Amino acid sequence: METPSQEPGPPGDGGRPAPDEGGRPEPVPGEDGPTSEGEAEQAASIAALSEARRANRGEHFLRAAFVGLAAGGLAVLFRYALTAVEDFRQILLAKLHHHPAWGWVVLPLIGLVVGCFVGWSTRRFAPEAGGSGIPHLKGVLLHVRTLHWKRLIPVKFINGVLGIGAGLSAGREGPTVQMGAAIAQAVGQVLRVRPREMPQLLSCGAGAGLAAAFNAPLAGFIFVLEELQRELSPLTYGGALIASVAAAAVTRAFSGQLPSFEVKNFPALPLEALPLLVVLGVATGLLGVAFNRALLTGMRRVHALKRIPPWLYTGLVIALLGLVAWWMPEAVGGGHPVASRLLANPGQFAAVFLIELMAAKFLLTVLSYTTGAPGGVFAPMLLMGAILGLLFGETLAVIWPVLSGYAAAFAVLGMAGFFASSVRAPLTGIVLILEMTGNYEQLFALAVVCLVAYLIAERLRDRPLYESLLEYDLSRENGEAHGVDGVRQVTMGIHRGSELDGKLVRESKLPAGCLIVGVERNGRELLPSAALELRAGDHITVLVPGERPGAAMQVVDLCRVR
């Protein structure tokens, strides 16, 4: 049989066979085989890696949903328990007023006993349970603090109910956030989550706690990104959103679909009021800065006291609050019911009383936080912001009667402005107030007030509240105070325009004793050689000496725009 002849190809083709019917040249054996096999192996490995990441995301999202449900359930229990104790305090106070000769001394005596127990047991069993808990959580995510859920949850829950129920001017929202993160740690340990993935799960629990506390799922989600400053990745925002929605679903199943503040006849401000919104933003910005500085000054003064044991100081403060409750019960406790009354009926309190109430709430909140008892500042801040906004609105109504129906609107704007100035999380503040009031027509006004308040605080170079509290805690405690010893790892994303953006590793100017040991860029691990250029979006892992936890905050500052 005659063999078909091959037609010579164009010059330089090496006599490649003619194309087949589909126009593709037939392969020459041994010429393209290894390259094709290598490309196939690379494509298979990429597909396997993509599938593994997809499966990992699915597992993370399931864990986040479970964490959200558990955190929501714990938040509901905490809220019900605290409400029951505060209702009991109000009932007891009403009955004691029928016996004015001796009734005024009962609440101070109860407060002294409860306060001493709360102060002693918190410091004895779980010192990290004191205060809001959010600064401690930020330290945990920076790996300069440790979280022990088995001891934190019972101490935070029981002592939070006792302390706030006895009259501490503190809120339940911060403790709920910290307990949500503790729930996430418990779930992570039971499911044997890898240590590298645990911070993501803790952030999900924190967001779920905030969402459940305020019945505001979007605020919980944004809180994780803005305040906890986690990187913007599918694991972060997907898990945070799932956990927040799950927690809010549990809360609404037991507490109803209504927003936290039921505000009626709540008109949107006209566009002509824009200059007034700027003035309110300035006022709330100044108030937020004053509150932050007063809180830190008060803590320094109290920690300088050596003659009074800390547990006795807690008892004395709660006894004083019991005495204040005899004449001004609105000034003690978290303040959420009082804020609800202000928004529902703005004209029920005289202006003089509102001024007195805001001054008392300001001082008592600072005093309460210095005790170290479990309790946050979210709720007191919202009440003080509402009072400031209400006073502003009532003053405008006297000057311009056409604005007489907007008092409640200004009160809501004051709440958001105070939060944005103090916590320095304007987006969280905007979404939080929108969800708490259920009135989305105020979006533009909220944005203006929060932006101005934020800029005022930045212009005055005031540090965000929770960062300041964490820095202060790190400055006065050594590495072993909260179970941190040895070398710790800090993982942080580099922001565009920060000190490290565009610098080589050898030019990074890290604090003494710190060392970059890992750089992650677009999901790939890079060797942190001295000549490697650091870029915005990179995530660096830095070793920090355990005896110098304050260096962790210096690393964070280098990664951010200041």
C-alpha cells in the first residue's frame, strides 16, 4: 500500500504536518507533550486549590451561622435577665419612696454589698471581663490579649446583670459583643478550627453580639469591618453577615420585629436645615471628645489610688449610684428606657431637667467605668447624644417655630453624632441608628452629622475610644497580666498611604524587638526578605515581644493612615 506523502510546510515550520479538517495542526509526537502535561497539571492544581477554598468558605459560613444563633440566644438571655433585675430595682425604689425616713438608705446598702462582690469576683476569676470588653477583644485579635471563654462568659453574664441591675451607668451592648466572641471561641475549639482561622470566627461572634444587642444585623456586620478593622475578604464579610443575620433572627423571634426605638411622627429634616446639621455635628463631636478624655482621665486617677482596695471602690461607687437613684432614677442603669421615652414623647421633660440629666449621666458613666465592673458605654452614649440633640432641637424651635416638630429627629441625629465622634466609626453609627429607629429617611442628615462629628474629633487629634482604652491597658499591664507571655504574633493589613506602604522590609522601622516573619499578598505567602517591597493590601505577620505588648499598637499605627 502506498504511504501518503507529506506536503512541505512554509519555510521554518520544520515540515510540520498539514492541518486536519478542523484547521488544527496534528501534534508532533514528543514535541508538545511535556508542555501540555505541565499545563494540565497546573490547571488541575489550580482547580483543586479553588475547590478547597470553596469548601473552606462553606465550612466557615456554617460555623458562622451556628455562632450567630448561639450568640443571639445568649444575648436574649442576658437582656431578659438584666431587664428583670432593673424592673425589680424600679419596683423596689417606688415602694421605698413610701418610707422616706429610712427608704433612701436601702439601695445604697444593697449597692455596697453587690458592688463589693462584683468587684472582688471579677478581679478574682476573670479580670478581662471588666468594662466594655471591646478593647479586650481588639487586643485578642491583635494577639496581645488572650480570651478564656469558660471563665469569661459566666463572670461577664452574672456580674453584668448584678452591677448594671444595681445601678451602674453602663450598657449591656459591649458585654454582649465580648460574650459573642467568647461563644465563637467555644464553637471554634469544639470544632477544632485552625488557629489561623480563629480570628475570623471571633469577629463573626462579635458582630453577632452587636446585632443581637441592638436588633440591627447590618450594624453588626459593618462593626466587624469598621471597628474591628478586619480585612475585606469573602471569609470576613460573608461570615460576619451570616452571623449577624442569624443572631438578629433569634432576637426578633423572642423580642419581635419592631425596632429598638419606636418613634412616631418622625419627619425628615428639610434640606434648608443643612447648616444646622453642621452645627449639631460640631456639638456632638466636642461632646464625644470630652467624654473620651474624661473617661481616660478618670481611669488614671482611680488606678493611682492605693489606699482603697479595688473591690471596695466598686462597692462604694454602686452605693453612691443607689443614693443618686433616690432623687434621679433616670441617671442610673443603661439608659435605654429613658432614651425610648425621650424619642417617643420629646416634650415630657423640662429643658433644665435634661441638662441636669446629661451632666449626671456623663459623670456617673465615667465613674461607673472606672470601677472595672462589667458594663459598656454604648447605651449611656446614645442617651447623652439624644439629650444633646433634643436640647438643640428645642432651642431651634424657640428661635424658628417652623422647626418645632423636629425635636425627635435632632435627638436621633445627636445619638449618631456622639457615637461617631467617640468610637470613630461613622458608618456603623449611621447604620445602627437607622436600624434602631426604622426611619431611613434620615440617611442624609445622619451622614452629615456623623461626618462633621468625625472630622471634629480627628481635628482635635483625639484617639478612638476603644483604641485609647486598649493602649492604656497595655501601657499599665505587663505581658503576663492577661495570660500573654513569650513572643506574640500580630497580623495586620497595610493601608494605602500608611507608613509601610511602598517601603522595603529593611526600611519598615518597626519597634525594637519586632520582626516581620510573613507577608501575604493576594492569597500567596511571600518570603519577607530585606529587599521585599511592602504594598497596600499586604497582610504582614509581625512577632512582638510578650513583655512589650504596647509595641503591637505601634505596629498597627504603622499599617494605618494617620
